[in-house]
Amino acid sequence: MPSALSAPFASRELNGETLLDELASLRQAAMPQKHLNDCAVAARALRTTPLAEVPFAFQALARERFQAQPEIAGMLVRWAAKVKSEADLEALCLHLQRMALASGLLNAMYRGSGRLPRSGR
């Protein structure tokens, strides 16, 4: 039987308001899309990590791969500390993947809107 999600991962706002707040913070830090993509891929590679080792594995990932991007490193460490079950770990990996996807879509929309003719207003 799959384990239940703990509160932070069961929140309706995890991939809503929480995701948007994190995206806004990363955008304010001018985080390149490539780093978000790398973060999502690297996190997915850790989804088979034994539960007791999850915080340490994410701390190592933050330190070794994202030290030059403190916003991502901090986010990884904060979220990993909240993982209490395999279901939480999967939810975290999906959250990071959704963040990278949403960021990519927003970036494309911003670029596209810059190419639209301005109205005469």
C-alpha cells in the first residue's frame, strides 16, 4: 500500500501558489532555465535513495552541483528536510519537474510576447 503524503506535499498549493512563489523567487534571482532543468533531472535520479539518506543525498546534490546557485541549493535542502515517505520523495521530484516545465513555458511566453506588435494605446 502506498504511503500517504505528509502535510507539505499533500498541500493543494504545492504545485499552485507554492510553485509560483518559488518561480518568482528564482526569476528574481535571474536563474537560467538550464539550472532548473538540471535540478529536476538530478532530483529524479535520487528518487530511489533510501528514505533515511534523502536529506543527505539532497544536501550533497546542493553542495556539489548547485553551490553556485544558492537559491536552488537552499530550495533542495529545505524540501528534502520535509520528506517523510517514498510518496513525499516522488512528490518532491514531480514538484521540481513541474517547476522546470512551468518556468520553460513562462520564458517562452515572455519571449513570444516581446515579438508581438504593440497596440496604439
